[in-house]
Amino acid sequence: MTSVPVTSAARDTAAIRTENLCRHYRMGDTLIRAVDGVSIEIPRGEFVALLGSSGSGKSSVLNLIAGLDHPTSGTVVVQDRDLSKLSREELAKYRLRVVGMVFQSFNLIASMTLAENVELPLRFAEVERSRRDALAREALERVGLQARTHHRPTELSGGEQQRAALARALINRPQLLLADEPTGNLDSHTGTEIMDLVREFNEQLGMTVLMVTHERALAERYAQRLIFLADGKLVDDRANVPDALASAHEGRL
Amino acid sequence: MKLPDLTELALRNLRESLLRNSLTTVGISVGVASLVAMLSLGIGLQQLASRRLVKSGLFDTVIVTSRRELRGMGREEERNGPTPGESRVLDEPARQQIEHLPNVLEAYPDIRFVTELRYDEKPHLTTVSALPASAQSNDAFESMQGKFFSSDTAAEVILQKSFAEELLGKTPPLGAPDPDVADLAKPLLGKELLMRYAQRLTTPSRPTPLQPSDSPSGDSLSSMGYSVVSREQVLTIVGVSDLDPESMRGPTRAKVFLPLKLAQSLHVMQPTDLREISRAASDQPVYSSISVRVKNPAQVQTVEDAVKKMGFTTFSILDATRSLRQFFAVLDLFLGIFGSLALAVASIGIVNTLVMAILERRREIGIMKAIGASDGDVKRLFFAEAGAMGVLGGVVGVGLGWTIGRVINFGTNIYLQRQSLPAEHFWAVPWWLVGGAIIFAVVVSLVSGLYPAGRAARLDPVQALRYE
């Protein structure tokens, strides 16, 4: 596996660090400041929720961290890599190996079975077929979909599709999970199931999780830290004791 | 992405929009089919023409004449080299030397003379020429009435159709249909002809002591001489040929043919004999021209060059076929262009299909990029799809073109048979055309895929994922 170049020799404890991050769009004559001077530092292994109303710029921040979009100004450093210094090819490799993504609309490819969807990143990573099959099976087992490997996404419920998407995000063993409204299209019960899985990845695999959501209750229940955005600006950044964790502690006490 | 994965994904994507991609592939097939059909027709016609010409014995024959014949005056090769007076005599040693040149099958003298033939007590004047045994395979004698000479020395004769008409007094008026050769042959086969000819009889040398040794012209040449005697030879008519085997010779072509060995043994007085009497150093026969048969028409040029180096003048139909080949090259070019036009139209179909696929698969491209596909991966995927359509279209197209050619050939042969003409194979699909057409289809498809693939690769993933 070829690795993405690491910019600073001194390893940083931060998984994600943005400095004065800006993303401005021009729409006709008006300039839209989707992200306007956001500086965040997220340590490795933290579970962070990015909160805000729609249009607050939270998804734009996520896309910039995912390397899908380029900032107008400012820097994004993820796991010691300055994304602005990576070529398009290197950014693709970064998305392939460092980042796992889940979306509100699941974004599975409709023409492929679950197993094929899950192993797709491995195809881009040029992993051997036999190893690919084993890894895909393992990932689907982890999210409890071992019986559904040959189904197409349209034959599954929303919760099952999101689980498959999680399996796909997991398959390349990324250090960073970026989730954009992962429960937005799910009922609250299924949403909880998905969030439990995300927390499991965070706790058991040590993945740093950055989740965009507008559901404050959900964020408070799972995230260790809440970052609030409004009109592209960071308005609040505070630590949070996840409810689930709290209730677990309560149960033990 | 590795090639097998790429191919698998491309084929899967093609299956997803089966109808549209099939129609596009059919478009390519039709393009390739028209290209193959057109070119195979051109190639087939060319092969047919070559085959006919080779069979006619014209293509592989070089006619060698001495420069002393003064025939080729003014031709490029005559301007340099020895003058006719100084050049070699085309005699038996020269013939043997030519026959031993590489790629030469045989070199036989052209024995050709105008003489009188009596049939049914009436005299007829015509040109007689001698044929080697190998002429049996010539087209003109393959389909003739009767049979070829029983041996190379037999006192037998084959007539050309027009002479047979003359013998029977059945020469049709201009514009009237020709009588059937079978009807002409029936009363003539097995009948006898009386040929009168002038024989050259070499006289023995006068004893040298009679010549003064200090005579200014006192060399051995002066002692040579011959007399001319009128002779008769009875010949049996064994065949009547419909075709004209000597069409290349123009006005000097013969209408009556004798076996070569027989003709040589007759020592018929040749027009050159009179001129060469002043020069021939021996009693070796001197020929006015020699026909050289070459193993393969492709080697005619080399043999011609070798003979020219020996100091003789040559003529071959190759000089004439050069323009024929040029004609076929132009014909193939035009047929190829027309065939390619259909493929060009098909390539627009590929562009359209793939651009449509980008619009349809915007989201899919966005997803692939989000999970780590590089621009190159996306580009190669679209490229592979274009290439796969090209390969499929090419293979199906070659099959289709082959079938079309077959059907045209079959249909034409039915027509030819109705016109009581022999069936012909005028259509050919050589292997290079099969391979070339498929490669051409793939190349055209890949070129057509360039723009869509580039566009897909440049697609902004954020934009592509934003909308449902």
C-alpha cells in the first residue's frame, strides 16, 4: 500500500486541525461564506459532533476535511497531512486510506450487491480478489449483515443500507470516520442502532469520529465534544459527557 | 484499478443500461460491418482480377527480345547500354542462361511465323505460334473444346475460335452474336490441316582452304550459310479454343498453335534469320524473342531486371498491371472511406451514450470519488466501457460484414448462373481485415470515449453528491 505523504515530521496528537478555514462561493453577484474562519483541533480517538442549523456550513467543513472540496483559504491538516499540499491523485488516496465516509442518503451504488458495494474501495486500492471477499464478509458480519451479502441496496431497509455504508467506510481500516447526518433518513430506533455501531468503531477500533448532525439530543447522547456552527462561523465548542456513557456509568454505580 | 476489475465493472455498467448500450453497440457493428463488407469486396475483386490474369499466363510472363530487334526504340532503358548493333544475340546459350536465372520456371523461344494452311483444298493465311507443354494450364486451354496436344512433338494443332470460323466460312458479320465454340469444334476436331512453310536448311561450311587467309572478311562467319526450302506438314486438329490466349501480343497474336518441340524441329524460316546471318557465329538457332515464365507474378520485376542486365529488352504485363493495382488501391480507399463513414456515425453514438451515462451516473461517480476513486480510476472506467463496446461492436460487426459479403456473393452467383456464366468468388475477408476492423472499432470507440471519460473524471464530487 502506498501511503499518503506526511507533511510534518513531528507527529501531532491531533487527528484533525483546521486553521482559519474558509470556503466562499460566488452565486451570481453575491458571495456566500459557507465556511468563514473555522479553527478546530480534534485529538485522535475523539467522538465529535458538528452541530448547526441547515446552511450553517457544517457539511462544507466536513467536505473540506474529507478532501472532497478545496478551501478558499486556511488549512486542513489531517493525521499530519496538509490537504492543500496534496495533488488530486494524492487526495484520492487520502480518501481511500485515511477517511471513511457515511452519508445521510447512504450512497450505496444501486446496481451492485451489498458485498460489491462494501468491497468497492478495495478495488480502487487494488487488493486481490480473494482477500477482498474475505474482508467484505468480515465487515458485513461486523455490522450484522452477513445474511444480506448478495442483496441489492433497494431490497434493504434504510437501517440495513446505512449499516452496509458503515461496513464500506470501515473496510480500508481508516483512522477517521466522517459521518454526514448518518441518522437523518432513519427512524429513531434504527438511528440509535447505527449510532451504537459508530460508537463501537470509535471505542473498539480507536477511530476518530466527526459527525455532522442537526439533532442536538443525538449529539449529546453519543459525542464527547460538541462544536456549534452558525453562518459558517464557529460559535461554541464544548466538552460533553455522552448520555449513553453516563447511563452506563449510572447502571454500574 | 486493475484491468480485470476494470473490465468487470465496465461490463456490469454496460449491462445496467442494456437497451441503450446494445443499440450503441449495434451502431458500431453496422459501421464495422459496412467497412468489412466494402473492403472485402474490394479485396475480393482485386484477388479475382489477379487470379484471372495469373491464369491467363500474362501476369507471370516476361517477353525477352534482343535489342537488335529495334523494337523498344525510345524506351528509357534503350537510351543507355549497348547500341542494337553491339548487343547480344538472343540465341540458344542466351536462352539457357535466362532459364537458369532464379525464380524462372522456363524460358522458351517464341516461334512465330505467318504461313499458309490448307483446309478442304482452300488456302488460309494466318500467324502460327508454338506452345510449350506448360501452356496446358493456361486459362484459354483449360476451357477449350477438344484436348491439348498429346505430346510435345505430336503433329497436332489447336485453333483459335476466329480461325475455326474462317475455316468453316462461318465468320459472323460485325455486331452479330458469335457462334458457339462447341458447334465450331464438332466438324473440325480430328480433321487434318496441311501447313506449308519455309524451312531453313543449314548448308555445310565451304572448305576453308578455298578462302584466302588474308581476306579482309576472312573469319569463320563468312563460311556460314543456309538455304530455304518449301515444305509441307500435315497436322491434326485436336482443339478449338474459345478464348484468345495471346491477347497481350496485339496484332502479332497467333490463331493457330503447334507443340513447341514439333515447331522447333521444323526449322521454320524466321524473320530474324535474314538479319542474323551476318553475325551468328554458329549453327545455334537464333530467336526473335523468348517467353520467360516466372514462378510468381511478384518476382516478374526482379527477373525482368536480371534479363535487362544481360543486355536484352524485356516486356511484361506488369508494366500494364501497375496502373491496375493503382486502380484497386483507389477503389479500396474509396470503399474504405464509405465504410468508415458508418463507423464515424457510430462513434457519435458512443459519445452520446457515454455522455448520457455520465448524467445518469453523476451520483455514482460522486460516490466512487468520495470513497477513494481517483480521477484516473473514473476515466479508465468510462474508457473501458467505450472500449468494451468497441470490442463487442467490432466482433459482431466483422461477423455481420462477413455474412453480408457472403450473401452478396451468393446472390451474384445466382445471377451469374442465370446468365449462364461460371460462378465466381469475388469477395474475400483476409485475417488482417478481421483483426484490423476490430482494432479500428476499438480505436474509434476509445477516441469517442475520450471526451466523456475526461468529463466524468473532472466531475466535482461535492456537486455530484449534493442532489438526490
